[in-house]
Amino acid sequence: MNEVFTLISLPLFTGIILFLFPERFRSAKSILAASICIITLLISVNIYISEPRVFNPGSETWYFQGSALLNKIFSSDQAYLAFNSDLLSKLIALCISIFAFLVILYSVVYNRYYPVRNFSAYFLITLGCAYGAALSDNLLLFLFFWGALGITLYKLMRATDECSSAAAKKTLILIGASDSIMIIGIAIIWKISGTLSMSQLSMPVRDIVSAISFFALITGSFTKAGAFPFHTWVPDFTENAPSSSSAYLPASLDKLLGIYFLARITTKIFILNEWISLFLLTIGVITIIGAVMMALVQHDYKRLLGFHAVSQAGYMIIGFSLGSSIGIAAGLFHLINNAIYKTGLFMSSGAVEYRTGKNSIDDLGGLSRSMPITFITSIVFAISISGVPPFNGFASKWMIYQGIIDFGNGPGLANKLWIIWLAATILGSALTLASFIKFIGGIFLGRQRNELAKIREVPVIMWLPSALLAIFCIFLGVGAIKIVLPMVLMPVSGKFALIGFWNPSVVSVLILVSIALGLLVYLLTDLRAFRKEDSFIGGEIIQDQTSYSTPEFYKTILEFRILSSMFKKAEEKWFDIYDQSKRFVLRVSHIFSEAHTGVLSEYILWIFAGLIIMLLIIL
């Protein structure tokens, strides 16, 4: 209990203390925050390895025995200050620690270029609240930490202009609204079951009341994870926020906690039925395809990455909606993988922004020589998120594919549609690869612009976290079958047998052999002896005028009749639940404002009409 309490309270209290120090000590505050992250990382590792590896949530629940005053305030059979350290919670807490340390290390240099006021303080408060949400057993305690994360998300936005301020406000409203809806679901759970302990809940979704509770909690999970239809804050946030904040929250912590809560909802709190599974699978497919299609046409690389952060959530939703051990393991595995390569991609984009000051792919190109480490790590992350073997993204997607095929053996309607779910996930991977060809080609390949000729690699403290994450992508992909599944995932999800055959070690060796042979051919032949010249017409060099930027190749997507209509509606905010809600509220307020005519007799009529409506409701 002491370790769990320390894990939560240490970053919280340190973050509060950091508010007392002025911003001129920003570097010292960052170093202190990094030191706290190292301590919490060691504590979370100790918690993870010290407890027995048996998935039995109820057996490892601690209750914080408060003072007599607290016991009087919480005079109930419920243990409101309860923490659960089952394997799922410990795994999420460990991941939170790893990503927090890497991001704060990256931020030491990056935040000099893109400073956020009191970044270290809000960073540590976010870390403490994330631990609290991951380890809380009581739903009200969970909601307290969960809600606080919405405030810190807003404060880490660095709203300095109209666009960033609007994005920050949108994020806060969407997150806050979803948290309010979650309160309704928690109240219904209390009314039906009489308990708020997540480790003791197991409610079937069989009537309208339990369904309302389920959808209320799912709303909070989907909003935090950035899934359709509550996803629109993610690309707006990533486009306008510092890359350090994007790497910390939408890429890692928010995704980890949002999908963690989805895992709790689908595997413990509720027992899913056929129609709930069909609903979740449909949402997962829409999230994958819709977001990746929007990513294809983006020119701002940070917004492109934001849409991919949304798209990847769809794979996790599909994994957990399958309800099988392999589906749960695949969802968890993809959650961890996504946090790794998505955090790395935001770090890489931040490195490019740090050196060039540009956010549009159209303004970049040819940075592979100037920033070789950033280029190599970006390729690893791009290949991983696209599901190319033998990297980690392929391993988790391959498990999702197998889980869908196994799901097709069931008798329900959702089971019979397995081929649709499978085709959509594979198509999503192909489109992801296409969009990252645009990302890598537009930023790092092609002809380098003259104004970028003096660009150099970022400092080691910025590329080192990216390099470590790239190594994780390789290790988790190569060691998926023999290490990750039996030692990390199966203890949480339960044992299962893989349907297909996949040996990442053999494939990795074959890939290394092919690369070695290619290098050998390159060195032993005259392939290096080629001449490079600018294109010219009539003796005039016009390469800069005739060059064709990478994003232009993707404009043909907008010319398809069906797709062009969809993109037009997306541009008009048809799929933005925040914008549509705002328009509805403004219309309603306009109607009521027109009723205020200033005529006393009409006001009296409104009063009587309201009284009659109230009496009818009471009676």
C-alpha cells in the first residue's frame, strides 16, 4: 500500500511545489521532474515484479484506512479510497512511468524552443493523476483522477493564439462533457449493484438501464482515447500543441488510460451481449477507416499524426469487442505498441519543427542527410504503425486479424460479419502505409530546399528517447511470440492458442541477410558512380519551379466522387460532435432570444405555460 500511495502522491505534491518557483528556473524544474520520473519508474517496476502474476483483481485490492474524520465522511460499507494492483493496472502503471520519463527527457531541450508555462508542474500532476486512475478500484476515486487529467490536458496546450485557444477550449469541453456523462453511468451502477468497486462488478447488459450505464462509461473511454465520434479534439490538439504535450497525452497517457478503462468496461464491469459487440466493432471500423482517410489528405504533419492517433484506437476497440482471450491480448498489445511508435512519431515531428520551424509537408524535403537519426527512427515508427513485419505493429495487428477469424466461428450476427471486420482492418493498415509514405517522403526524402541546407540533427537528449522507442519497436516485434505473449500479455488476458504461424526471428534474420546482400552489391559495383544534375530548359535551371511536392500526389483522392463529398462534409464539420453541438445550442438560444420581445403580456403567458408543464410532469 505504501508504494502505491507514494507512486501517486510523490509526483502530485512535487508538481504543486513547483508552482512556487518562477519560470526562469525552467531547466532546473525540468531536471527535478525528470528525477521524480526516475523514482516513480523504479517504484512501478518494483510493484510490477513483486506481486504474484495471477490475474485475480479482487485478491490484490488495498483499502486506505483514513482517520476517524474520513471514516465519518465516508460512512458507508464502501471503501472509497481503494486501490487495485492487479496485473492490468500494474502493466498500465509501468507503461505510464516509461513514457513519462522519455517525454520529460525529450522536453528538457524542446521546451526551450516551445515553452509552456509551468510545464513541469502540470507534467507531474498529470503523472500522479494517471497513476491514480490506473490503480483506483473505486469508481468515484477513479473519476476524480480521471477528471483532473482533463484540466492538465488543457493547461499543457499552450494557448497563445486564436487557433490554439479554440483547440484548448474544445478539448476541455469535450473531455469535461464526457466526464459528466460518466457520472450518470456510475450512479446507475451504484443503484443496480450497490457497489462502486470495479473488482467486484460484473453486470450483464440486458435492459435499457444497464445499457445507458454502459454507453455513459463508454463515452468517457472513447473521448479520452480519441475514438469516433468523440475524436475531433485529437487532431486539433496535436496541430496546435507542443510536440512534447502531444507525445505525453494523446499519444501515450490519454490513450493508455482511455483503452485501459475500455478494457475494464468490456472484461470486468459489464458482460457484453451480441448487439454491444456489433456496436463496438462498427465503431472500431469507422474509427480506423474514417481517420486514416482524413490523414491521407493532410498537409500539416502534426495534424496527420493526430488523425493516426485516432485511427489506431479503432484496432484496440475491435480487439476488446471480440471478447476472447486473444482479442483482449491483441488489444492490450496494440495499445502498448501504439503508445511506443506514436510517442516516437510526435518526438520526431517535434525534432523537425525544432530545427526548421515549419509544420507543412509542402515546405520540407530532403532532411534525411541533415537529420539522419531522426530520419531512421521515423522510418522505424512509420513501418511499425503501418503493420510491416517484423516490427511490433505487425505483431499486434496480426493477432487482431487472428482474433477476428476466430470470432467468425460464433453464431451471432456480429460473428457472421467477420469478413467485413477483417477487410476493414487490413485496408486500414494499407492506407496507413500510404499516408506514411507521404510523411517520410515529404519530410525526409526528395530535393532539399535551399533554406534548409544548414539544418543539423537535434541534440542527443532529444533524439535519445526516440532511439530508445525505435529499439522497443524492434524488440517487441521480434520477441512477440516468445517473450511478450507468454510473459506480459497472457497472464492478463488468459492463455490462448494462435491460429496462424508466425516466426518473427526467422523473418528478422532473412531481412538482415537481404539488407547485407544489398549493401554488398552496392559496395562491389559501380552503383555509387552516378551523376546528379539539376533539370534545365534552354540553359536555365528551373528545378525549384518545376518540383512536385509529395502531398500533391494524394490530391487525386479528393477527386473521387464519393470521397470528395465525404471530405467536403468533414471540412464543414459534419462529423465534429463538438461543432454540431455548438450549432444546436446556438440555434436553440436564438429561438429563446426571439421570445424575449419585451412585451409583459407575452412574458406572463410564458410563465403560465411553464407552470402547466411543471404540473404535468409532477402529476
